[in-house]
Amino acid sequence: MTVSVQAEDFDVGAEIAALSAGRNEVGAVATFLGLVRDVSGGSSVGAMTLEHYPGMTEASLEEIVVQARARWSLYAVRVIHRFGRLEPGDRIVFVGVAGAHRGETFAACEFIMDYLKTRAPFWKLEETPEGARWVDARDSDDSAAARWEQGGRQA
Amino acid sequence: MTVSVQAEDFDVGAEIAALSAGRNEVGAVATFLGLVRDVSGGSSVGAMTLEHYPGMTEASLEEIVVQARARWSLYAVRVIHRFGRLEPGDRIVFVGVAGAHRGETFAACEFIMDYLKTRAPFWKLEETPEGARWVDARDSDDSAAARWEQGGRQA
Amino acid sequence: MTVKILYFASLKEVLGCTEESFVLPSGVSTVGELRSFLADRGEKWKALGEGRNVRAARNQRMAAPADPVLPGDEIAFFPPVTGG
Amino acid sequence: MTVKILYFASLKEVLGCTEESFVLPSGVSTVGELRSFLADRGEKWKALGEGRNVRAARNQRMAAPADPVLPGDEIAFFPPVTGG
């Protein structure tokens, strides 16, 4: 199982161990873990709710993984993204990539996160002292994803 | 404790959790885990022994972390590198970086690994069917580290 | 000759609508034409109007305005995504 | 007027020496001069010779050939590092 979209929390240590379990050709595992911050855009955040598009969200993540595997030689990839109500410090997203060498695993892990941020249908509703508000998409996320189109980061 | 050079194994899940424990301003944790591969340079590897330079090795790693913290705004950094005899699948090195956003944590994690590979005094002796052999330094590691000098990857 | 239309996140809240079954009128054969038609339904539907930052999907894949809309399709409209 | 010299990894094996206490001869005042002097000790010591890929550290920091060597220093010679 490569992609999971779920309400439940996950075990980072177990996920990382699974990426190389029984694969002694793995020399490198790059991972990213995203957490709920207690501050956003200058406001304190008490909690957030992640909405998604069941079906399309999973398909989008699978497609991003297919693209990463086409670019780099990878032994294993794991993507987990939670939905529902989360509080500061809670885990939101995990991306783990196992390969032979570090360059390709770093690149693939960052590629997957950049594409996930701009192409996977998730939306964040933050609870702040000023009320609930939908998070705006950031231009910096678009430019992060665009880097990979220009062939500038093949690693 | 930021840097550890040790013979003992470590708990990746616990290390990652510690990077954001009690810090709800952490939104991003990028990590790298290096493992012993069962193949190297076309030969099967039964085991390897990592030699280091006690004192200088720790100081080198601390210095690399200082440089990373000067380049990026980071909340927490952890570097663990093992020495002694290790077998395929064994963990060798862990680098974890916690920050507000993903770009700086990915960059800092890769920077630390690239510098560690070229500046921290560790040497690998591999046991192969053809006998024991010291691993040669790779030119690709030098060029990976040199990228950061050119200002091309400030992220 | 109907399609299912879904709305997500802030768009869902503004429109007060999560999902609807929609009979395609004549002259509506692309995603862009569908969006324009819906934007003309009334005040709150201007949220779908030209110049608003709205994305569309057809059958659960990102869609461009020129993409066709066919009976039985699932069309979704939503703001730019903000996960991760 | 002595320095401690350490050898690591393949260099340690070739030289058959891990550590030595070394009395600085006159004319040896830099890391590069020390390396040249040692390389002239005999056949196996050519592993430290010019053209060989050897790195040096002075008092546990990477050193350049022009760096000074002073009494009490800890000087180390080793091949390019291969950890990680």
C-alpha cells in the first residue's frame, strides 16, 4: 500500500522501518512529516479541519507517486495524509522514499510534497480567535512545484 | 543534545518525535536515514566497519549543524552517526531537521548530509567475498557538497 | 442528460451546496461553459465567475475550461488546494 | 618540541601505525612540511607522498598544507572521508 488518506494518526517509526524492511539494497530513506502549527498568518490556531475529495484525493496522490517513480529509481514510496479535525502538534502528512542513494530520495520526497501541496485536493479550515477561516493557497507553493517543470532539479 | 556519535542503534520514531515535542510552532520535519546496503561497487557486502576520529568527528558534525542553523531558521536539529561493525540493513546515520516550513527543512537536511559525507571523519571498511576493502570517496559527494558553495540551493 | 456537480471548501460554504444533480442545458458542453452558466444563477453564484480563483475537476481529474462535459460526468469546483 | 601524529583508515593500515609521538626536526613548521618529511621515511611512507589523496587535520580541524605545526599539536593524516 503506497497511499493512504485517513482520519487516523500513524506511526512514523513503523512507516520508516517498513520502507526498507526486507530490502537490503536500500541505502537511503528520506522522509517528510508535516504537523499542525499553533500559529498561521499571524493568528494563533486552536485547531484545523482538513477537507478532501474522496476518490480524487487518493487518485491524485497515486498519480504523483507514479510521476516520482518515472523520474527516479526508487525502491519504495509511502504517502499518508490525514483529514478531519486536527490540533496543533498533530501529524498531517507523511512522505517517505527509499532508494539506493540519498540524492534521488531527497529529490523524490521533496517533489512529492511540492506536487501534493498544489495538486492533491485538500483544503484547510483554521479555527482562530477571529473565527474559522479557509487557508489561502500560497504562491510559494506554486513556484515550488513549478521548479520541477523546468528540469532544474533532476538530482 | 544535537550530535551523537555512537556504536549503539537508535530509535528513529523517538528521534523524530523529540524534534517537535513541546514545540507547536514546528510545521515541518525533514529527515534522512542511511542504511548499510548489501551491495557496493558490484560486490556483495557482508558487513562493514565504520572507523572515526573521536573528538574531531563530533566537532565536525557540530560545526556542520552550526552552519546549517546560520543559513536557515530551524527549530531543532539532530544528527546521529554510528561507528563499529554494521551489517546490511543496519542504520548508519540519521539527520532530522524541524522548522516552520518544508523548504528550509528539506534544504538544511540535505545540506547536513552533503557536508557530513565530505567533512566528517568517518571511513568505511567493507567485507566482501573478495576480501575487506576501504571504500573510496566518491566524486559525486564532492560535487553534492560544492553545490551549497555556489549559492544555487538557498531554498 | 444529467451530470453530478460537487463543491468543496469555501466554495461549498458560499454556495450553500455540497452536491447537485444538474440537467445539462443546450449550449453547455465544456467545463468552462458549465462554470459560466452556474455563475449566472444569482448573486452568491458569482463566486464561480470569471476572475475568481476556482479550479475544476472532471471525473476526479483536474480539468481545463475546454474539457468536454458529457452526461453522467462528475464535475467538481473548488478553490486552490491547501493540504500538506 | 613534540607533536602527536594520528593515522586513520587505509593509511593506518599501510603505515602499520595508529599514533606516534614525533619530535619536530628543524625545517618542519607546517602541515605540508611535516607530511613531506614523513613521506621520505621509507617505502611504505610514500603513501603520504605528493599526489596521494591524503587529508590532514590539526588539533581536530581540517588543515591546509600551509597551516603551522607547533609543539603540543595533534596532527592527523587520513584518506578522504566516506561516512554517511
